[in-house]
Amino acid sequence: GVMRHGYKGAAEMAATVDYLFAFQATAGAVDDRHFDAVYEAYLRDADVLGFLRRHNPAALADMAARLAEAVARGLWRPHANATHRVLAALAEGRDPDAEAA
């Protein structure tokens, strides 16, 4: 639904990632599966990723950096082995799928 709002919708998605991170950092009440779900929905879904790249690449980089920080701080243990590589590439504005090929 937020995708119809373009740049601002992408910013709201990034804010959601920030809120998830903050909630885990302060309350410790977020499971790894919640981070995995947000990661899959926002950064691994081709349509959403394309939307973020087109409308707000800074929000995309911010989301990837925040999720990488969650991993580094021990707030999230990703399910997928490739998550670290994908987050690093997206945070730097690179295409992780092109690099894996």
C-alpha cells in the first residue's frame, strides 16, 4: 500500500525497519523470524526492491545498513546464509544478485 506514495512510501518502509531495530534494541521483544520477514518482504522481493531503487535509493541503503547493524550487534541472526553479502551490497548501492551470478 505504501508503494503508491513513491518517495515518501519508501521512507515509511525505512522507518519501519528503524522501529523494528529500536524495539529489539530496547525491549528485546523481536524474534529473528520478524527480521527475516521484513528482510524478505522489503529487500528480497523483486517488485519492492525495484520500487525502492526507483523512488528512494537512499531509503534502500539505509534499510540495508540498519539490518546489517542489527546483525553486527547480535540483535538478529538471519536465516539465510547470503544475507550478510546481500545487505553489504545493497547498503553500498550494488546489485547483490548480479554479483552472485
